[in-house]
Amino acid sequence: MISVSRPVNGISINGDEFLLDENNEVILFPDKMAALDWLHECGVTDEEVEGFNFNNEDEDGEEDFAD
């Protein structure tokens, strides 16, 4: 599963903010293409996507960055 994040205010030392659903839970996508499709449907441009992180969420709850 893939989560999507970006640095807070575009500054990496601030940590990341994640896409959340209406219950403030991290949105998980089956793969990067599904995440990209969803972002594009929401009006996010390819240029904006360049600043996002696509995180591979493994079963242990640890994050591995998957670009």
C-alpha cells in the first residue's frame, strides 16, 4: 500500500504532512499509479506532484520510500 506525503510548507526539516480522509486517517492506495490518478482527479498538476513523496507502507507499519 502507498501513502502520499509532502514536506510541511515545502521545507523537509519540518517533517511530512500526509493525505488524510474525512476521519483524519492516512489514505492508502494500492499502488503509485492509483495515487497519481487520484491526485490528478483532484486537480494536482504533474509539477506539484514532483514535491510529493510516495511511501511504501509495509505490514510492520514502517515506511519505506518508493519513487
